Amino acid sequence: MPGEADWKTARIFCKFLKTFYDVTNRLSGSLYVTSNSYFHDVINIQSTIKSWSTSHDHTLKNMAIKMNEKFCKYWGDLDRMNMLLLIAVVLDPCFKLKYVTYCYGKLYSKDVVDKVENKLTGTLTRLFAYYDSERRKCNAQSSKADVNLSSYEIEIDHIDCVADEGVVSFESDFLNEEEVVGSTVSELEMYLTETRIKKVVGESFDILNWWKTNSTRFPVMSLMARDVLAIPVTTVASESAFSTGGRVLDQFRSSLSPKVVEGLICAQDWLRGSPIPQEIEARLTDVAELESCKIIKIFS
């Protein structure tokens, strides 16, 4: 029979493992964005392990010290940190760049925080410049495709220019000059300096919908968010798809074509990911019962 000391140790283990269990559940989701929540969970784990390392409980302290060694091996080297995972946090309008520097400021010295901030800012600027250049190329190509003037339209424009020759228009000169000067504040600087979105702790926030709504204000940043936020933190969803494939393509349905198998797996995932109407759920139950009856008849 376990004694009081054993139960105490078990409670410590449960407290220790629950943190990783909750993080695993959050980061393994496939129906919502996970790349922007990675940093929150990892930094909380690091802070928790650090606090447990100074605990008065020797069992918890020893576990935390060993876990901290593993954590530092995989996540402690900030020079090898994947900047895209930090950029995903910056692209969250509720946190932005200030949250990254705030969290690292609680765990590291100012020199380390400044180093990470400079590296993150440089990577973010280069990424923004790349997306901006690609967007300009696409706009230039679309503009060239739209310019298809007929000879008649060119002649009309020429006639208008000849008729207007000698007429001075300050209005057109002024408007053209304003368009050339443009704005000196980049889209990235405007986003980072704007006030963060107020969010209550624990409250859900639809980050994809926010970027969709503000895509006209931040056309380049919204393209970045579309690609960066689409990165899954874990591969659990794809692995589960392969494991469920064995249940779809079993020994009784081994002659299904790849397209049919793909359709069955996708349809199953879509039905589970959305509320199923009662009539469809009832029919799915009937199908399962029919399949079980067929299996019983085969072996009987």
C-alpha cells in the first residue's frame, strides 16, 4: 500500500505534469491558429521550471533541475531560436513586440533582451521588405495587363492634350506632387506603434478575422500574417490523419482507390470539426451498426 510520502510525491508529479499536459492540448489543436500561442506556453513553462528549481521541496526541486537542463538544451539557446515563432507573437495585435521583450526581460539580462530584440526587429524588417517587393511586382504585372488601349483611345487622348495645351492647372500639379511624396512611415512601423488591442486573460480572440478586417489598412502585413499564422506548431493533426487511415482502409475495404480514401478521411474530419445535425448523426450511427452486422455475419 502506498504511504503518505508516496501520495505526496504523486501529487507533486501530477502538478508537474499537468502543466505540460495543458500545453500539449493547446498546441495540438487543428481547428484554430497555434503559431501565435507557442511563445506564451513555452515562456510560461520556462518560468515555472525556474521557480520550481528554487522550491523547498527536494523532490520537486530535483525534477525541475533535470527538466531545466533538457529545456535549455532544446530551447535555451536564443541564438538558434526560430524567429518566425517570435514573429507570430508580434503579428498578434494584442501583444506585438513589447510582449516578447517584456517576457525575456523577466528571465534574462538586459543585454540578452536587447540582442534578441535587435535580431527580431531585423528579421521582421527584412521579411516585410520581401513581402512588400513581391506585392509591388504583382501590382506592376496586373497594371501592365490592364493597360490595353486601342488606337482610337490614344488618338482621343492626343486630341485632348492638344486642346489643353497652354492651360495651367495648379490643382493637378499639387495632387501629382502629393502622390509622389507619399508617406514616410512604413506600414510595419505604423502597426508596431499603434495601441494594442485590449484583451481579457482567458478570452478568445479571432486573430485571423482581425487581419482579414484590417487587410486594407495593412495590405503587406496581412500577407505576412496569412503565411506565418498558418504554420502549425505540432504535427499531431497530420499523424492522426495517417492513423485514422488504417481504420478506413481495413481488410474488408482494401480495394478502395486513393481518391476515395482521401475523400472519406477528409469528410470524416470535416464532420467532426463542425456541429453535426441530428439527422446526419443518426444516419452515421445506423451505418456503424450495419457495418458491425456485416462483420458479425462474415465471422459467423
